[in-house]
Amino acid sequence: MRDAERLITSLDIDEAAGGEFNDDRRTSISALHELELADGRRLTLLDDRGWSSSGPGSIWAYQSMESLAETARTVVGPDEPPEGRTHEEETALHWAHLADIVQEQGVYIEAGELAALPHDVDVSSAIRARLPR
């Protein structure tokens, strides 16, 4: 599909988790997964993803842009297959589901085309400010 440019996952501090989950020892991050079109519009694929981390003090000292991007790409899927399903089957179902979401928003794209798009991760300034320099 010519109109689809890339997948993008935007990360931010999950303020809904509350302050107790976003301190020096714990953090909660939200991940918004979208399809960006050639005209700049973004279509939401998943808006219910994210993760939390905890550990000894200075948890942010152990984070990097690379580790955040890797985790972001993992949490937006495809998920691990349930018992009785292969990785290939789970992956095919994941991309078919996302293609259906896009098609419901008026843009036709095949699951394989969607899976082949570049996937960028955008890290918010709030997260970047916490990362080691």
C-alpha cells in the first residue's frame, strides 16, 4: 500500500499509574502504537500497551534509548503464542488483527504489507530527561 509509511510506537511516562509508580525505583511507561500515512495522519493500532519496571534506586541509570525501543517493539506484539499455537500462527493472527483495525478506519492494507513497514519508536521528552546522558 502506497499510503502507509511506517509504524510508530510513542512512549511516555504513564501518568495514570500515579506518582508512586514513577519515582527513582519504579516506572510505568505507556506505549501508543500507530500507523503513519504518507499525508502525516496517524491511525491508532493499539492504545492499551505499556510496561512497568522496578528495582534498586536509580532505575533510569539502567535504561537506554535502545533498550526502550526494543521493549516497545516487544510489547506491541506479536505476543507469545498460547499453548497449541505456533509462533508463526500467532504472528499471522497479530498482523491480520492490526490490518483489520486499519481497514475499520478506512485504509486498506494487507497484513503482510503492514508487517513489512519500518517500525520507529518515539520516546517522549519526559522519558528522555530521565535517561543518563
